Amino acid sequence: MAQVAIRQSGGATIISLPKVILNTLHLQVGSRLELTLENNKIVLSPIPQALSLEAVLAGSPPSALALTEEDRQWLGDPAV
């Protein structure tokens, strides 16, 4: 396993995570981690992020996203 050092950056105390760890866990800048202590050890666990609608629909075939005639009929109706 990799070793990291605690550093000072501005007013924050930080550690840097090796790129191989980030890639393995599919993490990036802004990813959220849960920090816990277990038997005097620091444990960082990724917090799963909710998928955006765009991410969910990205794998859908274009034909599944096409408007049907029924869609077109109610599309202009006022909200209820």
C-alpha cells in the first residue's frame, strides 16, 4: 500500500491520495468520503453519489427517448 504524509496547505491540514487509488475507486476531485476511526486506524470510505438524470439516460438508445404521438398530444396541456 502507498504511504502518504500529512501536509499543511494554507489553513488546512491535508493528505494527497495516489492517482492509482483514485482510479481504482472511481474517485475524483469533489468526491465525498466518510471518515471513521476503527481500532486507532483512519478509514476513508467513498460515499456513493446519486446519478444525475443525464447519467441515467446516457446509456439509453435514442429510439427510447423519442417522443411518441401520445407524448405530443399531452405536451401542450396545462399543468394540473
